Amino acid sequence: MKPRILLTNDDGITSAGLWAAYEALSPVAEVIIAAPSTQQSAVGRSISIFEPIRASPVVMNGVRAYSIGGKPTDSVIIGLYALDLRPDLVVSGINIGENLSFESIMTSGTVGAALEASNQGTKGIAFSLQVEDQGDKFDDPRHHSQSFDEAKRIVREICMKVLREGFPEHADVINVNIPSIVKGGYEVTRLARKLFETGVEKRLDPRGRPYYWINGPLLEDAEEGTDVHAIRKGNISITPITLDCTAFDADKELQSLFCP
């Protein structure tokens, strides 16, 4: 029997990246899509608890899928519990734009979906594709000029290897970032601290009242061994992530402060 994969994302069910992942995996697995109805980038692991969630069966590209009226984490939870899909693996992506560093994985809906899957007992892999023009992240995700051919090969290769040989014991999520042009091979990495030089731009509306855009350029590089550095070199970054955010190295200092 083929393994079963629940496929989701945060760019929405119409995203070219989602359907590229489907094309990569459907020859080797039973793939069921449950993805947000609309663009949900940067919502992290937020969950819809104050409004109902609709799961609408749709047919897209000749494939039956579920359009979820909520966030990426909602899509995973609905897929696991309401639709009772019972997947062997949850795959999130292919995200249009890289998800690198502490900064991005805490806000990424792509990574958030994979984290939620693992939290619910099914391991998740998040896939993101670097874009050369950051404006591409804000264009219509149905149309993307960049080729997904190399990314599809990588998605299929990584997923099948994990399904055959098992998920790493001490990881909850595997975060994969694919450079826009692959120049090297796989590199197991750690998270860099930042991806952007955060800034805020102030503007005035027609009535003279201020409003703000959070913005900032990408950092040029980061330390050797980080996901940011690997992508800048053209390597495929594979980062193991754990749900446990406990800062164990701070135990002794906190003990001395509060439990002397």
C-alpha cells in the first residue's frame, strides 16, 4: 500500500507551490489536500477558536481536495480529526519564499502547520522555496514565474526517504529550504537568529493620520552552519526542529534567582 500524506500550506489552496508538491508526491503516495481557502502567510500556529471552520470539498486540477475556511493549523486539525484522514506524514508547502531563522519559523504558517501536526501526533515536514524577488511573496500564488522542477524532485526524495527509514527520533519537524538555484547538495543546519533587518516605515493617510508598514531588507548572510548561510551558498537546508522551547541552559540561573 502507498503511504498516505496530508498536504497543506499557508499560501492557500490555489497556490502553485501546493500543486507542485502534489505533483511530486502523488505518484508515490496517496495525497489528500486540506489547505486554507485563502492566503494565510505569517499566521504562525494561530488557531480559529472564536469562529466556526468550514471544510468544503472542491475539485481543482481534476483532483478532489478540501478547502478549509481557516488557518494552516486549522487545516491540519480538521484533516486529522474531522475528516479522519489518518496520514503517515503531514507535508506543508511548497511555500513561495524561504522560511529561515528563529524569526521566520515563529511566524511562518507553513512551519506552523507542520508543528501542529507533530503536536497532534503525526510528524510534519515543511518545504519552502527561496525567491529572488521578495515581492513574489505578495503576488497571486496561483501564478509563479519560478520553476518548481528541482523543488519537486527534492520534496519527493526527502519525503520518501523519511517514510522508508523513519523520522529522526529527536526531531518533531523537518524544515527544508530550497535555494532558487541549487548549486550544492543537502546540508543539515541550525536556525540562524534573524533573516530580516526589521524596520518600520511611517506614512500618512489622505487625512494626515499616520499608519505603518513593517518592512526591512534580507540579511546578506549568517554564520557557517546556519540555514541562512546554507541557502546563500546554494545548498538545500534541512533543519531539525523540536516543539520543546524550554531553555535548559537557563535552569541554574533561574534556580539561583527564585529557588536559592
